[in-house]
Amino acid sequence: MKNCTAVTAEEVFRADRRTVLKALGLAGAYALLPAASFAAPPGAPLTAEKSFTTYNNFYEFGFGKSDPSRRAGAFTGKELILRVDGEVEQSGEFTAEELIRLFGMEERVYAMRCVEAWSMIVPWNGFELGKLLRHARPRPSARFVVFESAALPDRMPAVRAKSFPFPYIEALRLDEAMHPLTLLATGAYGKPLLPQNGAPVRLVAPWKYGFKYAKSLVRISLVAERPLTTWERRASDEYGFYANVNPRVPHPRWPQDTETLFGPGGLRDTVQRPTLLFNGYGEVAPLYAGLDLSVEY
Ligand SMILES: Nc1nc2c(c(=O)[nH]1)N[C@H]1C(S)=C(S)[C@@H](COP(=O)(O)O)O[C@H]1N2
Ligand SMILES: [Mo]
């Protein structure tokens, strides 16, 4: 959990922020990440970058794993602006570049567990979501954070075909969103996110199933009431609001006690391993004290 660009961000704050970062640019910010700085969590090497960028779930581009990388073509994500609003004192609109300028960029190597029982070890680049939320200053009425993905009919074939209830909506409780593990990712493997991985900015909450990690965000809204998320609406018996990784809560279509981990050698290089409660991030357990995790799944 090394903060690769903290120094840079601070220097930039101290200098004339505008001029320096204009010169630096987004590519510059990534160039400043030290090479080969990715420390894998114990016992698991990083998943091949190629697997991460070609085996995807991004239903806006189709339901097949290769649809997002094959069909993202006209969508770069660069055009998107993230709006932060709702129960906050200071709403705002940000490009990815502005977010990095304001909140810095660090690298976090996290395990990502999809509810379909596969997993990857990914070196994310981004910043703690809490930094952005504190900047927006939540009102006392704010209890949940809603994440809305882009839904662009002219760029996203499945949005055009209305084959799923878009826009894709996800949400966290405010305290989950403020947890230091929760990131807004702007990159991975030391590069800006590719369209198929949710450019320019996506959510990452490593103790939850991957479907919570809403991609290509256009809006983060703080609200008082728990919203109905896309997957709950679709099949609430299969996908709960919390979606905490839990080997003891079975899913009707996939075993949740083990998973197929994609290794460094490509999609055929896999190992089976046991799935851990909270995907191994046990430090989040206090967030759920008093909740029956088999009911609130
Ligand atoms: N907007 C949007 N976000 C999404 C999805 C999606 O279909 N649309 N799929 C989710 C699922 S099920 C998973 S497992 C992860 C996959 O992220 P990756 O393709 O970058 O590995 O993205 C999540 N975020
Ligand atoms: Mo998933």
C-alpha cells in the first residue's frame, strides 16, 4: 500500500497547481509511478494484465467475456465527467485528471472475486473514495452512496438494444464507502484504465463481489435511503445489497466456497483456492457487527 505519488501531489499543491499539472498531464502522472513497484499479496502473483483486459464483465457492451474488449471501440471514457451530488455541502464535477490532481494516486494490489467464482489479483491505481467524500462534505442526512455508470446508446451496443436495465446502479453504505480499503480506481497495472475495465473512473471495494465495482462512473450521489441496485432489482435472491464475499452464503448458480484464480500465465493458468470471508479483508468485519450475514448477504 505504498503511496507512489503523494510527494508529487503535495509538490503540485505547493507549486502553482494549475500550471504544473497542465504540464504533467494524466500520462505524466502515470509515468511517475515507479516501475516494477507492484507487490503481490502473499501467496499469489499478479494476474496477467492481458487476462484483466480481455476477460471482462461490462454488460453495456454485451454479455460475453470478450465483448467489452472487442466492442468498446468508439468509447474511450475520456469524455466522461463525474458528478458528485445529493446530500453534500459541496457538489462538483470532475474529470479523471482533476480527481488525480486533487486526491493523488497510489497503487493497491487487491484480490477481486467475481460472484461467478473466478478471481484475479490486480494492481489498481487510484485514491481512497473517502478523500472525495470528505471533500464533498456529507450532510448528516447522508447514509448511502449511489454509483451510476455511463449509459451511452451511441457507444454501447447493449445499452442501445436495451437488453438490461441500464444505467448500471450500485451503492454502498456511507461507512463502507468511507472505509480506507475502498478506492476510486483510475488505472491498473500502472496505466490509465482501458474502456473495458471501466475508464476513466470506477469503484473498487475488495471485500465485496466484483459486481459492486461499478465502472465508468458518471455520478456519485449521497442519499438518505438505501437505493435498489441493478442486480437486486434483477434477481434479489442471487444478489444482495451487501454482496460481501462469503463462502458460507451459497449462490443458486455458482459455488461460493472455492474460486478459480487467474494466474500470471494467462487465462489457462489457473489455480483453485478456497474463498475467504470478506475475500480475506477481515479488517472490515466491524462494519457488520450485529448483522446476520446469511440474511443481509
Ligand atoms: N457498469 C458496469 N459495471 C460493472 C459491470 C457491468 O456489467 N457494468 N460488471 C461488474 C462485474 S460482475 C464484475 S466481476 C466487474 C469486472 O471488472 P473487470 O471486467 O474490470 O475485471 O465489473 C463490475 N462492474
Ligand atoms: Mo462479477
